[in-house]
Amino acid sequence: MRLFIVTGLSGSGKTIALQAFEDAGFYCIDNLPAMLLPHVAQELSRAADERLKQVAVGVDARNRAFLAGAAKALEELTHLGIEHRILFLDADESMLLKRFQETRRRHPMQDDETPLLEAIRLEKKLLEPLADAAAQRIDTTRTTPHELRRQVQDYARGQESGGLTVLFESFGFKHGTPLDADFVFDVRCLPNPYWQAELRPYCGTDEPVIRFLEQYEDVKAMLADLTAFLERWLACFTKSDRNYVTVALGCTGGQHRSVYLVERLAAHFAAKGTKTQVRHRELKQ
């Protein structure tokens, strides 16, 4: 049986994530109380219908009983031998504020005495134990619903195939650091194609930018050092039964240097047999 527990901050996209699991063939349950989670999981694991052996359960602050009994429920799942993974969705405060203000939805932790920002921070505090126990976190701050669906389904497929899957992600520091990265590398020290007017329309996957960057020894040295570091430490993650690792590389705008290096790293590790995924966070803009 494959059991995913989908949780995270209100407004971060949990409904979209559950829909993505459903589209991928999972049996989905939303807002299940903690006291029922071990019982439901055990019953589904015994079901003859194979379609009930892939399950995604959504839990959040709408059911405060889950938050109170989460630790006990997870311990019981482990005691029953039911393997489970927590997928935690996150987003920064400014984006969550914007989403609630635009949709005019009421935050589940909000009341007449608790303003929206305080409700967001209270929920984040309450969800910290689940965030810490998560097998994977996804930062939806700058993610469209379509991209989130794809990320969730890529994650589910990666778990199904077993072994370590590495997501290489480029981003721009001026748009914020990804909240879901396991490793973050700053490559802003490298020569910047942006200052060459003829290169500005291109990105790090285009030949003119590639030729520009590959003429510099610092770029070659950075790529070699990152490759050696990741070869050393990704092997340790594999030995510890880790299934998913996100490696984020950032430059100023997320268009040139970080994109180039992500493409080179992903190609290198894919050629060595590592399951890889690539995401360029800023290129959609």
C-alpha cells in the first residue's frame, strides 16, 4: 500500500495537490480526523480492490482534532507497518495574504479577534511537527496550479519507481529563495550574461549564453565542484533510504547562470543513472 498524507498551510494548494493524486489514480480522502487515519489505512490495505492500495489523505487546520492527535496517529501507522509519507505544501506569508484577500475566503484559524496574518502564523506554528516530519515539501509561492499538479504527480511517480529522485531547480534570488530545497547554491559570483545586451533575450538553455559561460574557468570550476559535492553526498542520501532531494541553484534573475548549471548537472547525473527532474522557476515569466 502507498499512503500519502497531504498537509500544509491553508491557501498553499492542498486541494490542487489532492486532485493531482486523484488524476494519477490514487483513492483520495480529504479532511480525515486523526483518530480515523490508522483504522482507515488498515482497512484499505486489506481491500481486495487494487485501486484502494494507492491512497492520498488530505489533513489541515480545518480539523483541529487532527493537529492534536497527529503524532499519535502517525506512530500507530508505523506500529501497524503501514508505510506513509507526508507531503507538506508551503508558501510565504505575503503570497498567502494575497490569495486569501483575492478570494475573500476566511482562514480556518481566523475569527473576530484574530486577524489574517496572525491566523497564518498560528497555523504555521501548529503545523511545525508535520512540516518537520515531511518526506517532501513543495513551495507554491511562485507556482501555478498547472505546475503544482505536475510537481505532485512527478513526486508520486518518483516514489513509485523507488530509489532516489533528484530535482534540480533554478531560481532568481531577487524573487526569493525556494522554501522546499534541501540544498541551495548561490552562483551569483559567476560572470553574468545579463550585462551583455545581445544576450539578454536568451536564457541558460540557449547556445549564445552557453558559449558565453563556457569560456570562463570559474564557471567550469563551479560546475566541477558542485558535481563532486553532489556525487559525494547524494550517495549518502541513497544509503539512508531517502527518496527525493531538491537541489536549488540561484543567480540574480534565474534566467542565465543558474539555468545553465541546472541543465549541466541534471544531464550529468541522468547519464550516471540517477532519476532526475528539472525545474526552472523563473523561465515561465
